[in-house]
Amino acid sequence: MKAKLYNQSGEETGSIDLNKDVFGLDVNVGLIHQAVVMTQANRRTAVAHTLKRGEVSTSTKKPHPQKHTGRARQGGTRNSQHRKGAVTFGPRFDRNFEKRMPKKQYTKALLCALSAKAKDGHILALDKYEAEPKTKIIAELIKKLPVKKTVLIVAPTKDKTIFRASANMKYAKAIDARNLSVEKVMKFEDLLILQDAFETIEKTFLNN
């Protein structure tokens, strides 16, 4: 399997061989979905919060006499059947949405996601990027490339030039190859990987 190689001018200069152990696996859609759900769940925080009986601020006075009213006996107005009373089994701020996944299983999901992109022809290679950290420059480069909608730029290291240039772009983001995630790979339609980043990906994820 190969990926087209481009230069900074957006011209196709050749192709690069993709490691079959990273980009040539059988795609396990269920495993990819599990990894994305785990990432999103671990980022989730509980917002809705209801009060229990001991937390409701109401009077402790009996609403009516115990007997001779023909009504059900009531000890107070904090119970859930009363207006402005507590909520039974309501959502709480201390809910834990955390999900876990074995490290090797998550790595396999990431490699499956990369393989899916490679099989669909959504991986592009860039020989190098040496320019000022300006959004205009990297935007012009992306326009010259066969990028359809969104693109994730994968750098071998946390290159401040690329990160600053793409920081304000809605359709393009940069990421360090060592911090690749299944969610990011699947969120962007195309991957623009710098040539040196392929080696970083192999060293980082093939040994896990």
C-alpha cells in the first residue's frame, strides 16, 4: 500500500510505502467505535444535579394534622410528592461516566482507524514543512492538495510552526504523532502526515 507524496508547493513528487503492520490491518469497526465512545465518555462531566430530601430547603412543619382530615398522613414537605420537594432517583453531579479499555486493545483500534483511512485513500504524505507560523501559508498549501473537507496534520514532534499556523483553522488541526487518538483520526476526513512522522508512528504504537 502506498500514499502520494507532496512537497510544500502542493506538487506530487512521488509516493511512499506504508507499513502493512500499521496501515494494512483488517478494519474492526466495532473496536474503533468502542475506543471513540471511551474517549468521549471520559471527557464527559455531569451537569444535571437534583436535590435529595436532606438537601431541599423547605419547612419541617407538618402540612396538615395527622388525623381527621381524610388525607394521607405527611411528615413534611421535603418528600418527592410535594411541590418543590426532593427528586427521587434524579441525576447527580457525582456521576462517573468513566470507561476503560486495555492499552493493547486501544492501540489495535488506532491501527485499525489508520488502516481504514489508508484503504479509502485518505492518507497524504508531505516531505517537509518549513515556513513561517502563519495561517495563510498553511491554508494555501492545503488548497493545493487533494483534501476534500477536513484534514488532520500529523507532525513527528510538537512543531510550534505547524501548531500555531493551524490553531485558528476550523477544517485543519495539527497533532503530534505520539499523541494520535482514534477519535481524532476518525473525526477528520483526510490525514496529512509529514514524512518523518511515519517512523514516529511505527516506533510509538508497534511496540505497545
